[in-house]
Amino acid sequence: MGTLFVIGNGFDLHFGLETTTADFEGFLREQDIEGEIDNAFDVLNAYGVDWSEYEQSLAYIDLSAVEADNLGFPDYASDHEYDRDGVIFQMKEYLDSINKAVNSALEEMVNAANEALEEGEILTSRPGLFQAGDAVVSFNYTSTVEMLFDIPDDLPILHIHGYYADDEKLVFGYGEMQGDYHTRLVPDEDTDYYEEQQRQAIYEFYVGWQKKPRLKTLKHFLRACQGIDRVVVLGHSMGKVDAKYMELIEKIINPKKWEISYYYDPKPMENTLKRYSFKQKCDFFEFD
């Protein structure tokens, strides 16, 4: 019988790849934002994005501050429409530059990690970890499994949030929306069209960062896997943002056991697992 390996960022960190939140912040500091003197990290930090929660932090960005700092006012005295709707385009360009900065920082971090693998900087390996009949669901964008391990030629691997080496779109964002900015989008007779369109752009920018679970993709992958009776989780926090994926694995695979790694202390993981339907099937081990 086979094993389904579920892999998270802790797996990459275990093998020395520089994919921590601090590493990501470093790449953000190298990104520019349209019309800003400060780099992308400083701009987002000023808007309340605390990267200690990594991508989930984007859920708490202060949209009111974005509006206060960037809302443009149309020139109604002008005979030209572009003097009025130009403020809408300026807002969209500004928000688009933030999107590009975050995506670029992410891609550059993943590329640097893959280059470290290619150049042999990561020397620790476990060639016998994956066997014929196993499968892998990776929440990482990197090529750690493919490049660091001797794997069977037919090992099914799903990078559920995108695979950088295949030029796939990297899925990055928060799980649940926060705040009530959307209440500003209810127009009345006094609403200025040009200001309302800018606020709408801000809200669409925010909504665009919500990470939609790829449950159909995972379901198709799991149903193609045969003979799996065991799930091993390596370096994944089992946090709420990915809970739907884990419950789907439980439903389709229905393993006898979930073997879940922890770092240093199992108590936080044990507490996290209380929300899951399969908590009674979980065993914990220290990933070394």
C-alpha cells in the first residue's frame, strides 16, 4: 500500500532553503511601487500588513489608509474627460504596481531557492523517502522534491498552489476577508462617480488577493491515486487556511492514520488538529 505525502513550507526550511517570512520581506524590499519613494515592504507595512502571518497578512491591509493616501480628485473645470477619469487610471496603476511587487518578490524568492538546489548548496537528502505507489501533494512552489530526492519516475506530484519550474501561476493570498470597506461602495445620490470608481478599484484589488481553494484539482488528483492507505504530513502547519484541502484528503483517501510532523514541540500542532474531523486518527513525530 502507498503513502500520500503532504508537504508544506517547513519541509523546504528543514533542508535549508531560504523561504521564511523574513526572506520574503527581503525580496519585497527590492521592489518598487508606482509613485512611491519607499520600497514595497515599507509601503505595505505602512498599510498594516504584518508579514508574521505571511500571505494571510494581506487580509488585514488597511484599505481606508490606501484610499486616504491615494484618492485623486477629478478636474471638473477641464473640457477634457481624461482630466476627470485620469484619477481612476492612476489609482489602478498604483494598485497594479503593488500586485506586481508582491508577485515579483514571491517569484524571486522561489527562483533563488531553486537555484540553491541546482547549485548543490543544499546537501542533505533522503533518497529513499518516496517509493513506488506513493503520491505527493505539495503546498510549496519549489522543486525540492523533484531535485533533492531520488523519486520513482511515475511518482504523482501535485503542487496545489502552482509550480514555479513549470511557469505556473503561483497562488498566493489570504483565506478569509476581513473588515468592512465594502460598505463604502453603496452609492447614493451624492456619490461622486470618479471617487466611487477609485474605491471600487481598491476593493477589487483586495478581493483579488483572496485565495480560492483548488478543491476540484485536488479531488481529481486524489481519485487518480490508487492504493493509498496512509498520509504523512511534513512541514505543514495544518492551519485553518488549508483545512478544506485536508478534509478533502480525509474524505477521499480515508487513511488509517495521519502521521503529522512537528517542530520542537508537539503541543501547538495538537491544538491545531482539534478543529479537524480526523483528529483521533493523528499521530505526531518530530521531523528530523
